[in-house]
Amino acid sequence: MTVPWWALPAVLGVIVAMLAVDLFAHRRAHAIGMREAALWSGVWVTLGLAFGAVVWWWAGGEYAGQYYAGYLIEKSLAVDNVFVIAVIFSHFAVPARYQHRVLFYGVLGALVFRGVFIAAGSVLIASFAWILYVFGAFLVLTGVRMALHKDAEFDPSRSASLRLLRRLMPVTGDYHGSAFTVRQAGRWAATPLLAVLVVVEVSDIVFAVDSIPAVFAVTSEPFLVFTSNAFAILGLRAMYFLLAGLMHRFVYLKLGLSLVLVWVGVKMLLLDVYKIPTGLSLAVVAAILAVAVGASWAVTRSRQEPPAPLPAGEPDR
């Protein structure tokens, strides 16, 4: 796939423009309701799907299929991240009107870090072809571990990133509006909002360790890996406000995600034996997620009250 020099700057320009629109639309801190979250989710999903159509027109159906496979994998794994973010917000009692601000800057950081990880991954793959088998084995082991691991309550107060922040600067006990830092007694101090942002950012970095190799399993094109990640992550904020209150319904989602990781890991391990067609890979991922979500909603149809939130994984190390 030959990517013209202007393609990446053009995509980054679209991303910056959409983030500016999002920031302007939410310039006044307020709680995000389901209707607003659904509207913005539709905007971000439409944008992601439309970019896939552009890839189809420009490079053909094979590369478009690779983009859509990467987008679907990243989007589905982001749901697991939403679960952890909900636990973090609940622990720190983040006021609803400030949650979008945290997620906005969290997404900016996520785009930067993922760009760095994808660039590093591309260099490794180009220099050491065998690293693909390491990625594949890692994804299979991660998927099996996710399927067998029993949910355990995550305590954000024990986060290593939070302990490091407290060593670097004091953290105030109360929120100070939407400010991340305040000046007290002649020195700068972090507000709980900055502490939340740090923990959210580190949790996304940990999730990226799984998701980026998974996308490399369906496409070896760095441009498609980055764009599928970027357009999926851009909708994370709206996805959180749309799904956070419904996470208790996705009882089989973790199992479905584990099967997706195992599937793409096996696909990567079989590269020299049999190259699984992109269309088949995309269909299998979509089928696994559809069955997991459908079964979850079927068995939880009669639930009235959501149980206490339990994250699907350990967001900090």
C-alpha cells in the first residue's frame, strides 16, 4: 500500500478539526445525557465508517477490509476500557459535569501514545519479522488469561501512577472546578481531577498493549493501524456516557473479547502456514462480538438493578 505524503497530515487535520468542534460544543461544563451521548456516538461512528469508504475508493476493498477489521477490534476492546473508566470515576467521585473534560484530554494523550507505540511496532516488524509470532503468542496468552481470570475489584487509590503523582506534587482534597492544578501556599498542587486524568491515561496505555498488536494481526500497514485506532478512540468519550450505565448487561463481553484476542493471535501465528482472508477475519470478529452481546442482553433482560461494577482487567501496573 503506497501512502502519499499528504495522507497522514490530512487525517490529522480532520482529527484536530473534529476535536475542536467537540471542544467548542462542550465549552461549558455540563453532565452528558444519554441523548447527547447517542448523538455524538453516531457522529464518531459515521466518521469512522466514512473513512473506511474513502480507503475503499482510494486503495481497494482489501485494504478497506483491513481498516474495518482493525476499527472493529479497537472499538470492541474500548468497551472494556469504558468499564475501568467507570470504576475510576466512581472511586474519585468525579462530578458528572467534569467527566467529559477528563476524557477529552485523555483521548488526546491516548492518540499521542498510540502513535508512538504504532511507530515503534512498525519499526520492530520491519527489522525483526519474527516479532509477529511474539505478538501472536502474546495475544493468545492474553485472551486465555482474560477468559480464565476472575474479576477482582480494582482500587484506583493503589495505582502506581497515582503514587508517583503524589510524590511529584501535593494533591488537594477537594475539586477546584474544572482546574487540573491550583496554587496553594505559594506552590502548585494537583487537584483530584488531574489525579483522575493520570490514572485514566495510564489505564489506556495498558489497554493499548493488547489492542495495538491485535490490529497489527489484521493489517501490517502502519497507516491503517493508526487510523483505525484513532477513529475508534475518538468516540471513546461518547461511548462512555452511552454505555457506562449499561455495563452490568454485558456479562459475556469479556469472554467475547478474549475469543477475539485468541482468534487474531492464531491468525498472526499462522501467517507462514495459511493467510486467513481479511473478509473471513472481519466476519469472525463481528460474529463473536454479536453473539457475546446478544447472549448478554438475553440473560440479563430481567435484571432491574446493576450490580457493583467490577472491571474486566487490571488497568495499571
